[in-house]
Amino acid sequence: MEYNSRVVLKDDDAVFCGNCNTKRAHSSSRDYTSDLCLIEVIRVSQINETFWVKNSLPINFPVRDLKLPGFTRTYRVLATCHHRGSLQTGHWFTKISTNSGWYELDDLKVKSLSTKPPGLYDQTVVVLLLAAEDNFR
């Protein structure tokens, strides 16, 4: 679905002008640049009609000044959700950015651990929570 759009209204769709009492061509644009974005990384590949496997190919992305296609703003990664394992089994954990760095939150561990930011040859990221960079300036 395309949220950012530009359209020209003409002919039957033209806009009525109150000054000259005629229909005139008019252009309209819509730009959705949300303060927050949630991105899901689809990590499955279809082998045949009934068989799917998890795709663990590494991906790279910056945690600051991330540019999204079709958006004018840049974004910062605030948190990520990760999955280790297969489609049938595995474990979920979260990475979150704080003022003092990145932390991994895992329900199998007693406390959160300081960790590297996500995004460098990342094989486990599934969801990214982004906030517009201009909110931090």
C-alpha cells in the first residue's frame, strides 16, 4: 500500500474554482511521515507449496539516520525484536536503546545485559521500532 502519494485531478475529477466558476485541474499530494514506524522483516522462504523455512540471511542497517524509501524524514532505531531458532521452535528476545547504550532483554536471563546495537550482519532481527530523528534535536 502506498501512503505517500501525488495526484493530478483533471477532467471529470477537476476541482470547481469559486473565483471563476469553472472546473480547473488541481494537484494534490499526501505525505505521511510518522513520528513512529514499526517495520517487520519477513524471515521465511517458501521452498514449495507446503514447505517454508526460516531465512537467517544477515542484513545491515544503521541505528541512526535510517532513510526509508518514500519518506522525507530520517529515523532512529529505538528497539528491535529478535528470534533465534527455526519456524517450529526458538526463542524471542529484545534489544532496546537507552541513554547509556544498548541492552538485551531476555526472559531466560536474570537481568538485562549490555550489548552491541542491532543492524550489523544481523541474522535474528524481525521487528524494528523507529522514531523520527528530528524528535531528538
